[in-house]
Amino acid sequence: MSANLEAKKVQVSEISEKLSKAQSVVILDYKGLTVEQDTELRNRFRKAGVEYKVIKNTLFSRSAMESKVEGFDTRLEGTSSFAFGYEDAAVPAKVANDFIKEMKKMSLKGGILNGRAVDAASIQALADLPPRDILIAQVLGTLNAPIAGFARVLSGTLTSLLYALNAVKEQKEN
């Protein structure tokens, strides 16, 4: 009995370590997936650099409490799998969302973002965000717009001044 308890403690500490490293964790209900579909999902997560595990709900709940995840509800029920994103917080949500749209068998249960528990709607919103490069380009474009507009106004003023001086020159020549 104590060997089993020790093994569970080791599992809880391993999961806690993963939680502390992960920028995001997506919790999925994988009920209804075939072995082939689960293998395909695992391959997609692996290609994206995401760690995908099926973990007992009680072990994950204890790990979340041990890791002091804010707002985590310990009532995980049913079949649960967990996708840990270490590099980019949005990648696990995007991969899971694409797979759910394609297979129509899984569902999002919720997740953890930067140490805070979030609901399925928040994970869905994260999945719907454009890629990081596009977001950065949009922000930079927004920051650049006033400067570019100011440059156009100055350019327009100088052009108008140039036309006026040219007109005065032509008038004096006549």
C-alpha cells in the first residue's frame, strides 16, 4: 500500500513540476476518440512542441493545488487529457481547437494560463487569436500609423509650399 502511495506522490510532484514550467495547460475531454484519432492528436501536439498526457483527475487536481494554481476547481470529472505548452501559450489551444473542429468528438474543459485557472471559453478565445507574428505586426502597424500620418501631412505641406513658390516664380517671369 505504501509503495503505491509513494508512486502517486512522485507522479504528483512530476505533474507539479510540469505545471510550474508550462505557460499554458489545455484540459480536454477525449471521450469518443478512437486509438487512431488519439495517435493523430498526439502527433500533432508533438510536432507543435506540446506535451500531451492522460492523467488521472485526482492526481492533476492535487498537483494543481500543490502548485498553487489560482482559481482551480478540483472537480474534474470524466475523461481528461492535458496539453502542456512550454514555449507559446496559444499553441496547445490552437492545435486542440483545430483537431476538435476536424473530428467533432472532443471538447475543451478549461485550462491554466500563467498559473491561473480559466474556463473553456477563455481557452477558445486564446485559440481564435491570430498567430504571434501577426499580432506583433498589427501592434507595430498601429504604433507606426500616427508617425506615418504626420510625415504625410508634413510632406503635403512642403509640396503645397513648393507649388506656391513655383507659381510665384512663374508669375514674376511673366
